Amino acid sequence: MINLANTPYSSTSALLNSTLDTLGHYGFEDIQSGLDKPKVKDKLHKTRELAYVLPHERKLAGLTKTYLEGRANKWNTPKLLYNIDKPRAGSKSSSFGLHVVGAEGAVAEITILSTVATLLKKFSMQDFVVHINSIGDRESKIRFVRELNNYMRDISSELPSTVLQDFKRKESLLALSRLLEQGHTLAYTAPDPVEYLSDDSRARLREVLEYMEHMNINYELDKTLLGSVDCWDNTIFEFRIPKEDAYVPVARGGRYSTLARRVYGKKLSSVGVIIDHDLSGRTAFGQVKNINPKFFISWLGDEARASAFSVMENFHDSGIPLAKLISSSCIAEQMKYSEKLDVPYIIIIGYKESMDNTAIVRNTATRVQKAVPMSQLVSYVSRLKV
């Protein structure tokens, strides 16, 4: 949980309004305004009740229902959404969430990780470490749970009674989570989910890790970071900050697309994070400001995308709005989207530019373009007449 006493803010209002400024820069919308409002909501029928392991999983299940009622599964373009919980009477803490809905690729995880990293630096918590794990796709989870079941069966005589009951109810992952909560030695000899990842899931995890290395984000692969197989697929992560001799979590998230399929039988890609904070002083907050970006960033390839996210962070720090299309690495699709926005300038990063540490700045009206060193990009665009 974020303790306001350790931030530059004197009240919850100041923290949340500062957060909203950053979310506006990155293109996030309030979940209430970002979702469609059909006259008749799609009828949703639960296919099963789930066994939740983590506190935020129920909240994510509720958000998934909201997405589907807003027909998010029928969107052509992914959306970046946020929700801020209203504090309950007498409560000492609250939370807000960031979500990328409708994006299949690892760019969704990268967008969330990048945004949270920017926020924590803004909160004077730049010494965070990202703990990350992957339980993989459906194939990976089946293999991992099978091995975990075998492990639990072999050690069943040594399990505490409450953990044994979970195992007998075929909730092996919940049983393992309880062992971890108790710090039981048996938890640390359990199977590692990363060892059972499919090729696709392994490639996705590698892509996310390479991004964090490029952005100099400290991370640790952590096999103890788990959740319900009915909620998560592929990446699960937790941002932690140092406190005395330990690290305390301030944000937890990952890809929770499984919820839509397991609960409602619908396909919907969702990646998100929940950030907890304490309450102090005023708690009212405003809205994301309507920003009209004059620049659009386009990239081609994984190396270029990592460079593009570095540019986004630099532009944020300099207060320069920057539009983007996170759902595609196809230059043609990105250019088509930029035309709809009618921006005066496009910043283009391809493989060559990422290797040369440059970016192309193109005037959309004259088509004149110039290669600019990354170190000079902010100062260069600041001098352009827009």
C-alpha cells in the first residue's frame, strides 16, 4: 500500500489528481466514459462460480462484467481505462486501477508496467522492484496444475489441515498459496510454473522481461507470485518498495483474460493493475483532462517499441502530450490511425532508428522529415510550431 507520508502529497486528493494528470498523458479514460452504453445491455450468464485466491480477484471479476456489459469484447481498437474507488465510510484505505482492454499482445502488459513505473517515480518511490511470474496460457496451466497436484499428493501427510482440505477440494493452487502465506518450507520446493510454459507463453514472458531491461526497471522472477488459475493467464506482477529489511507491495496486477472465459464464456483480453493507498485529508478528485496531442508516435518491431516507450516517458516528464496506437506494430495501421487524429507531427522509430538511438520527426502537412538523436528529441519538438 502507498503511504502518503512517503510521497510529496499532503492529501489523497493531491495524490489522485497528480495520478490523473499522468493517466491523461498516457491516454487512459475513465471506465464510465470509456465503455459503450448500449440501450439494452448484453445478457450475461455465469457459467461457474470461481475460487478466488487474492483479494483483488473479485474486484477484477466485477470489472470484467462491466466490460462485457459495455460490449468491450466487440471493440475494434483496445482502450486504456482507469477506475478510482470511492472510499467507504470509516475506511483507512482505498485503491485505483489501470487497465488495457482488448489488446492481445504483450504491449498491454508493457503499457501497464510503464505507466505504473512512471507513477511510482512521480510518488518519489523510484526504488521499487517488480516481482514477476507467469502461469502461462491454458496449455501451460494444465501442465503446471497437474504437476502441482502430484506434488501435493506426495506430501499430503505433511500438509496442515486447512491446506489439506483445499487440496482435497481440488484447489491445489489455493493450497500452495496458503503454504506461502504461512512461510511453510513445503511451499518453496513446489513446482515452478515457468518450467511448464508453452512456447508462446515463454516468448511473451521474455518480451516483457526484455522491455523492463531496456527501461532499466529492476525486476525479479518470483515463482511464489501466484493467483487463481480461474483469473490469471500468462504474466502476474507485483510492484514492491523497500521498508526496513523487507519489501512491501504497493501494486499488483497481470493479465486476467481468463475471467471473461471462465465466468461468462466470452473472449476478452484484459491486463490491469490495482494500486492501494491510504487515506489522508481531502479525498475528492477531478477527471482526466481532455488533451489534444500534437505528436503521434509510431514504431515497427520490438526493439523500436521499447525505444518508443522511453520516448513516451521522456515526453511525459517534459509535459508534452503524445498519442499512440498500442494494438498494432504495423506502421500502415498506425499511420491510418494518426490520420484520424490529424496531428501535425509523427515521430517514427524503426529498427534502424532504435539501433542508431534516433527518431524520425515528420511534418504531416509537408511530409518533410528529419532524423533527430534521442537525446535531443524533446528539445527539438519543443521548438516546433504547433
